[in-house]
Amino acid sequence: MTNEKKRFAVTYQRFSSERQMGNSSLDRQTDAQKAWLKQNPDVVVIDSFVDEAMSGWSGKHLKDGSLGQLMTAIEDGIIQEGTLILVEHFSRLTRQNIDNAEELIKRIWKAGITVVTVRDNTEYSPSAVNDMSLRIRLIVEIEQAFKESEWRSAKVKGSYNRREKKAREEGMVPKIRKPFWLNADGTLNHLHKAVKDIFHWYMEGLGQQRIVVKLRDKYPDTAIQKINPSTVMRWIQSDVVRGYWRGIRIYEPAVDDQLFFDVQVIHQSRLYKNVNPDRKWPMSGLMQCEVCGGGMSIQKTKNTLPVVRCSSKQRDLSCERKTTFPYFIVHMYMLTCVLPYALRQYTQKTSSKELQLELSRVEHALTKARNKLKTEKEFYQKASDEGKSTTMILELMNDTHEKVMELETKLNNITESIKNQDEYAISKDAGNLVLTPDTFNLEMHKLGFKIIVGEQVLSTLGFENEVPKMAYAGYSRKKKMYQYTSPSGEYVVEWPTSLVTEDFLMMKTLSDYVNSAEMIHEAWDKRYEK
């Protein structure tokens, strides 16, 4: 009895659009691969790669998908020479033109890998490069796949252009597949509240995965159960939630413009990475180490008051900081020195809703224009390196550059208009921030400043040297008191540790002496008068 030598294989599957989610495409591909493996018992599958809703015509699956990961593994030698790639048809690998498709197959062959199309039981091994009949067969299959995709693309494009014209000229709601919160006529159904939940949870600092979990828990037995994190992030940035399709407001909006653009500001500045949904302390994420420029973490053991540590020093000792810092001192610095300026800035940004909404719109448009210009510059560089004509790209770059300049001017004008409002005014809503610890941390993050924590001195970054510094004067063990300089720097304040309760640090008891924006400064003055 002889032992048959085993061959190793990886499987690859792909389907093109989200409309195919949950249908039989993957099942058909799997069944075909299993049938081939049954006929070839000497082959052992060592890994599987799947691209869901990835176009084989655009090449996105090769750039951002699992096929790209597969090619990296091949070229890094992780998938070794002699391995088979099992696909239903060659078009599952690519539907690009002959040049691009041949480039892909040559990369595979160069690594000694064989492609097997299991439906017709054909092996395209590296030796096929010199097999004219196999090469012709492969070229024909590539050409057919490309032409079919090209025809489908033109057909879909023409259909969408007709629908867009009717929507723009006649206000007709397009007959296309709509998001789960819309009826066929473009009106909202009962699930539209889920969209508002997504936006509000994102505002609170939840990441995409946690939003999905909460959605599935809140909306059982609905289409929402099939939502994935990437879809959530796409909706957060999509104008369809505001009722737009192809720049035309044709649907009933699920969220208003203000909420949409507020979330865009957070998303564009990546605040969702910095604002932890489980944040416990009001100062969380707002502090920066003066020594190394890294973040500061807040730590508290069971029987001690919280302290602030440099995250870099704690993680890998890369910071040369010598000491920790009492969280209470940072807390009091925020209340006595930073908060008046923060509340004024908050008031300026929120006092005029129309100006603020326009500011958000312009910031959103400017981000898109800058990204477009960046992409065009990359295309220009690539075309220039390849010796191709760059005239058209230069014209596009010039138009986009002018758009960026126009938006930047508009942004500056709106910002100046906001600044020209009463710079010393503090609105009631701003004052109430200190009484709502759940929103305080997020709103402070949105203002974009940092408290710089030195070895002994606290200062700020983002208020243009307007905020005075505060110095930690030490801790008196005899008196059991924290000592720090007053906002004016003229005297030392002593604060008993017995008054430093967790409720106070959580800003839950501030209402005892702060009841409105007008009383904030008066309350501080009374507390620190000597």
C-alpha cells in the first residue's frame, strides 16, 4: 500500500454587491469547491479567503479585500510553492481587463502557485505560461468576464442616470433598493429611530462594534440583525440619512442636518478613538504630558484618591517624567482656570445655530475637497512617473484647488463672525454643562484643547495663552490638605482631602454651589476668598 502525496490548497470566494448578502452565491461556490475536493482526495485545504460585496471589475478586492491579503501571503512566502487556489470560475479572481488580469495571474505563477477553476476542472499551473491552448482559453475567459462586467456597468449607469433625471426634474422617488428605514415611496418606516440611535450613540463615544451590539439588542427580529460595523460607519457618513440621493433631497430625512454635521465633526477629528464610552472621569482624555507630549491616564486604587500618570512612561518607560500628579489638582484647575474660557468658546460655537450649522457644512465640504485634491495629486504623480499625459489631471487639480481656497475663505469668514459675538458671554446651556457630567467630557473634547500636566505646573494648549497657569504646592500630611496656587497666583489654597469625594470629582455635587452660568464666577470667588 502506498501513501499518496498530499497537495495543499486555499479556497477563494467572492461576490460583488451587498444585494447578494444572504443569497446563495457563497453556497454555490462552496458546493462547487467541495465537489471538486471530493473528486481530488489528495488535496487538503489549509486556508480560506472570502470577499463579500467586493467588485472584481474595479480591483477593490485586490487592494482592500481578502484577495489582497492572499496575494501578500503568497508573495511573502507564507503560502508556499505548489499550493492550489480553488475558485469557482476565473472571474471570481478578477473581472478586470486583460492587462490587469494577466498581471495578476503572472504574480501567482511567479510564486509557483496553480489556479484551479473547479466548475470546469481546469488547472492553470505556472507551466501554462508556455501552453498556448491553455493561455488562449484563459484569455477568452478573462475577456468574457471583463466584457460582461463592462456591459453591466454601462447598463446600470444608464438606468441610474434616467432615474436621477426624473428625481431632479419631477421629484420622483427612484425605484431602487432603499435602506431599511425607508418605505418604497421614500417615507420613513418604524425603524427610522434606529438611525437616530446610531448617531446619538456615536456622539456618546461608542465605536461601530458596540453600536451594532446595541442595535441588535434593541431591535430583535428585524433586518437590523444583519447589520455589520462597516455598514454603520458608511451610514454615519452618508447623506442618505438626511434624505439625499445623488445630491437630490428626495427621501424623508431620518436625522436633521445639525445632528448629522455634529457627528461629522467628531468623525473627521477621530474623536471616537479618544472619547471612551466607559469614561468615568470628567477629565478623561483631556490631559497631555508636558515631558513627552503623550496622553495621561487616570488611576485610582481602592483606598486612595486618583492620580494622573503618563501613559508612555507606564507602557514602555519611554517618558522621563519623575512624578505622578493628583487628579484633584487637575480637576480644580479645570474648574477655576480653564472652564470660564471653555464655556465662552462653547457659547461662541453654539449661540448662533444657523452660523454653527453653516460652519459644520463648510467644514464637511472642505474635508471632502481636500481629500479629493490629495487623490488627484497622487494620480498626477503616478501618471507623470509613467510618462502619461497629465493635462486633464492638472485641470482637475486646479479646479479642486480653487474650490478648497473658496471653502477656506468661507470657513474663515464664518469663524470670524462667531468670534465677533460677545466674547465674554456664557450661555445658560454652556453653564449647565458642569451639571451634566455625562456630556461634559464629550463637549470638552469637541472644543479641541488640552490641559498640559507638568511635574508641578498646569497650563493649557488651545486657548492661546489666555488661561493662567496653576502650580501644585504639595500635600500637607499634617493637615491632610492639598495645596495649590490660586487662579491669580497671589496666595496658596488649601483643600482638605475629606472634601475630595468621588461625587465631587465626578462633578455630581457641583450643583450645590453652581446653579447657572451667571453664578459660576461668583461661586468661585466666594470659595477662594481669604
